Amino acid sequence: MLSMNTHSKKNKKSNLSLLSILLARCPSCRVGKMLKGGFSIRSRCSQCDYNFYPESGFYVGAIVVGFLLSAISIIPPMIIMKVLDVDINLLIIIPFIEFFFVGTFLMFYCRIIWLHIHYQMSNRLDGN
């Protein structure tokens, strides 16, 4: 009976993690806001003082992942437009527009996801 309660609490914590990513909350306490203004991340959590910049160049990997996801999201519409024989001007312009909107969103949220993954992995390595 005790193991079932522990299992359900663990699942609830995992669901809260997804919600905390979408709401850009601290990966440690899941209460403090990560954002300062529009697209900048605070240096520390206002609730638990968790460091959002654990080391210099920490978010470089997130930027690479965000760029790759942006490129992958642009390729399928390009193939569909090419098959439908869309005008070449649209084939050139639409990826730039899509990358501007989708790419900005993905590259921003990849930093939040990157920090949450780092937190989860470091907790597992520490045995928590």
C-alpha cells in the first residue's frame, strides 16, 4: 500500500515538472519564476536561491538543440510546398518567417528545458 502512494506522488511530481517547464518555473522548488522580463532568465530563483547559470556557457547546448529543432520544423512544410509546386518566391520567404517565429520560441524554451534536464540529471547522480 505504501509503495502505491509513493508511486503516485512520483508521477504527480513528473507532471508538475512538465507544467513548471511550460510556466517557466524553477526546476528545484517549482514556484519561483525563471523569467525576468520577456526573454531573459534570472540569475537565481527568488524562492529557493537555485542558480540558473551553473557555469559559464551553460546554455550553448540548448541553443544548438533549439536551432536543430527549428530547422527540423521547417523541413516538412518545405517538402510539402515543393510537392504542391508552390511559387519559388514563397519557398524562399516562408522558411524565414517560420524560423523567425517558431525558431525564437524554440530557442527560448530550449534553455528552460535544458535547465530542467540538468537539474533532474544532477539529482539522479547525487542519489536524490
